[in-house]
Amino acid sequence: MLTGQGGLPMARVETPVSTGEIYLQGAHVTHFQSKGEAPLLFLSRESKFTAGAAIRGGVPVIFPWFGAKDGAPAHGFARINAWDLVGAEMVPTGETILRFKLPGTVDPSGAEWMLEYIVSVGETLGLELVATNSSGQKDFTFENCLHTYFLVGDINSTSVIGLKGVKYRDKVENFAEKTEANPTIRISGEVDRVYTDTTATVEMRDDKLRRRILVEKAGSASTVVWNPWIAKSKQMSDFGDEEYLQMVCVESGNVGKNWITLKPGESSRLKVKLASARL
Ligand code: BG6
């Protein structure tokens, strides 16, 4: 284990084709880079690296709720607690796989569950969040999301493809229900949308970095697209005023009407594979 920013413990993985960095705080992947390419993930230069605060950028793990909740931390507590690293191995296909576990004691509600996270660093970045209802009697209901911040060369030369015809809640317009009309989404203002009932792969085209990113997912019925744009960026103390130009979040999970209920003993798996190629 290395000491990362703010003195927080961090694991660094180097494979023949890529590098990755993961903080125990939130089991937070802050960096993934294929050799010869720009980093895949955006990480704010203003991010806090403090125990109990969310890191701004990379892949925050959102669990067991998405968004704000009265008297409780926004986006749940998985991203602000320290996880345990419970395994690390290099597999014959060349990936390094790290396994994390969130201590169950962090849930103030006393719900009984187990949360594991498997990060695979290789030619692609693989992420798998496994939630298990470990209660003998009670159902367990939750939301989850891998809140991925992608680095882009310029948001004005970036498009998001794969959501045409999908219903979404527009958080910028008071959660209005809408249907995506565009095969190719261009971002030119604040965007905060929860797309539901979609398992589709999303593609991002970044004409400035000449890169195409594919977000392939399994066990996920929702996709969230977020860019804070100018005014929100200025309000966020852990985000640079101009950084909205360099990022877009395309998040895979189960949010809102797609929340998950597990019966006692059941597990759910949220899996994401992030791959990139030159345009
Ligand atoms: C997005 C939400 O996923 O996360 C936005 O849809 C929210 O509403 C954003 O502003 C960032 O959230 P936070 O808690 O990390 O500032």
C-alpha cells in the first residue's frame, strides 16, 4: 500500500499495458491509463483527499442511495468510508485484479448486507460491485451507481451516443420526465439526467483527444449523464471553475425507479467495462 494525496492509503497497479490507482477511501479508482493514451478518468485538481469526504473525479462508488437524502450523506456512505483491500492477484490473461470489501458496520440503519468491489486493470478497466443481503429475514432495498468521471479533450467536441428513445428524469428541470430524442447528445449547458430502463452500451466520441470510449455494462438498468457547466462548477469548492470543459460523467447503476430489492441471501452484480480506442 502506498501513501496517496492527503496521506490516504492508495494502491497502484502497473500492468504491461496500463496503470491504475485506487484509494481505500471509497474503494475509489482515481486513475486508469492505457500506455500511450491520455488518462481515461478525470480527477479534479481541487479534489479533497480527506477521510470522510468524497474524492471529486475518478469513480465514486454510490451505495446504498443515489442523490441527496435528508440528514445523511449525498450519494450514500460507500464513497466516504475506508474499505478493506482483501485480495490482489495477477491473472494469466495479464490483468491485475484487486478485491475490496466495505466493513458492514458503516451502515447506521443496521441493515445487514455485504458489499464487495472487484477492480480489474488491464487493456480495459473492469469494475464489479457485488451487494449481498446477509439478513436472514428482511429484504434489502438500495440504489447503486458507478459514478464515472471521464476525461475529455473539450466538452464542446464530445458526444454521448446510445440513449436515443430512453426515458429520463431531467434534474435540471425539476425531475421532469422526458424521452431522449437525439441519437448523439452534445453538451452545451448543465446536464443532469437519470436515464432509466436502459442496459445499452454508451459510446463517447472525443474529437479533440481523438478517442472513443465504450461503457459496457451488465446488471445496470440506469445511466446517468452529468456535467455541472459554469454556475454549478463555481459553486463546488472541490472542482475548478473551468474543469467542466474537461469532463463528463456517464454513470452506470440502478437508480430511482430501477432500485434493487434483494431477498435474504440474494446478491446483485453491477458490472462495467470501460474500453477506449483511437478515433
Ligand atoms: C450526479 C447527480 O450523479 O452527481 C448530480 O445526478 C450531482 O445531481 C452530481 O450534482 C455530483 O454529486 P456530488 O454529491 O458528488 O457533488
